[in-house]
Amino acid sequence: MAEEQLLNEEGNIRISNDVVATIAGIAALETPGIAAMSGGLSEGWAKRLGGKNVQKGVTVEVGQVETAIDLRVIVIYGMPIQEVCRQLQLNVREAVQNMTGLSVVEINVKVEGVDFKDEEPEEIPRIK
């Protein structure tokens, strides 16, 4: 597990990739217009092979004092994708920087799908 290590007068502080990925994932799902995160094929294989609960749709690289984040998302149909993704980047940046103190150098967003709200089927009249 890769970890970010900060040195200070009291000792070392380490923040794991999983922690940053969890923070980013929660912030992403709280963004209006985001229907879900996209796990992709690799996550399915990781769950089958290792049983490890990987962070769905989030990949992070944590350095000494900065991090880069990749997000794979599904956007709600009818929402302006550019605006939703820009707000997503802002929300994730703010959450990660506030909670970890790391500088977020980039947040790459890949829209992998559009979620169509399931319409309720019309009631079928019964034949008597």
C-alpha cells in the first residue's frame, strides 16, 4: 500500500491511497448530477481474485505533499456534463485538501455513461 508521508516536529504522518480515494469517492457521489461511480472491468476482477474492497471508480497517486486523482463517473441524463464535471472537480479538490492537507495537482474525470431514470411502466388495463 503506497502511503504519503509528512514530516513534522512531532513525527511522521502517513495518509494511505485508500483514504484519499475514499474521501474523493464520497465527495464525488455528493455532487449534484453524478448518478454513480463506474467501477469498470478491472474492479470486477480485483473483487473476484482478491476479495479486496477497492475504491469504485477512483484512482489516486499520492506523493510527498500532493496527489493526483482520476475519477470514472456516470452522469444523470439531461444534466450539462461540462458543468457537472467542473463542480465534481471543485468538490473533490476541496474535500481532499481540507481533510488531508495534500495539494491536489489534478483531477481527471472520465464520463463512462449516462443514467436514464427508469420510468414507471404504465398500468396495463386488465381484460375482464
